[in-house]
Amino acid sequence: MFISFEGIDGCGKSTQAGLLAEALRSAGHDVVLTREPGGSQGAEEIRRLLVEGHGERWSAETECLLFTAARRDHLERTIRPALARGGTVVTDRFADSTRVYQGAARGDLRDMVDRLHALMIATEPDRTFVIDLDAATALARGHARGGVEDRFESLGLGFQERLARGFRALALEYPDRVRLIDGNGAPEDVAARVKAAL
Ligand code: TYD
């Protein structure tokens, strides 16, 4: 299976991806835990261009191209080989992040995002868990964490609220694939919700 975790910055999806990967490994599965932007050597190099520096460093179009280039490398070098040998892939973010982040930054970009995806990626996870958390709570968690990778978090609360709405809308757009998981509470409680949904 190919499983993705999605959500706004600080929602806890990275923790949940790790917990699910651990649980599946204990159950005897061959699991590759990976992330975007990144997940392969080339994509990790592109990641630095995307997440560091000023919030307005790239135009929205250039940003879409960079995310798509990173995803293509991730798909070729990490995801497809793992699935081909019968493994399970758990990824912290995938194409839904581009739909929501780049779509939220500029609503009229969604068509371009969809066309780039169809041309270069054309792959969807079997199941996607959106960790749903109130933007103010998530932003407080993100700031508490610190570090240099704050280019998107630095875009502010209004942006994070638009993202949260975008992720909820995805669950309606792709009801067969996307499950909305309540992100409130202790990590183990959220993990139990994910396992129940899976
Ligand atoms: P990530 O490493 O998941 O950050 P965090 O752990 O803080 O959630 O992702 C880095 C940033 O890149 C994050 O703010 C979301 C953004 N992003 C996009 O805007 N588009 C994309 O396609 C992806 C994969 C990430």
C-alpha cells in the first residue's frame, strides 16, 4: 500500500506517519517511511531551495515546478521501487500538499497544478490521512519547534487557516481516498484514530 499523511504545518502528521510506520513494521510489513519535499537524494537537495529563505523567494509557478521536480525524483528513486518489491510506503506529504498549499497561495493555480500532476506524477496514494487541527493550535506547535525551515510557517495565521480549509475540502473532493482525522489530543489517541480508519 501507498499511504500519505497530509495537513497544515504543526498538525502532527510527521509524528503520526512515524507511529503508523512503526506499527506496520511490528506487524511484519516491509515499510519505507519517507517525506516530501524530499525522500530521495535529489529531492532533498531541491527541498532546501523550497523550505529555506524568504517567504516570497519564488513565484508561485516556479514553486510548483520545483515541488513537481522533487516529487518526480522521489517517485522514481524511492516510492516506485519500494512498491514494486511489495513494500508499504508511508509518506509525510505528497501531491495533496501541492494542491492545497500552491492552490491556497493563488487559487487560479489549481488547474496548472493538476496538469503538471497528470503529466509528471499521475500517481495517487491508496489512502491519505489528513490530520485536522485548528490553525492557531498548529501554528503555536510549529513555532515552539523552531529551526530554519519556516518559510511556509512564516506566511502567518490567515494563510494556515486557508490551508486548513483546503485540506478539509480535499476530503470531500476525494471521498474514496482521503480520511479526515481529528488531530486534537495526545499522539497515541490520534494514532488510534488513524489505525481505526485504516
Ligand atoms: P514539511 O517538511 O512537511 O514541513 P512541516 O514538517 O513543518 O509540516 O514541508 C515543508 C513545507 O513545504 C511545508 O510548509 C509545506 C510545504 N509544501 C508545499 O507548499 N507544497 C508541497 O507540495 C509540499 C510537499 C510541501
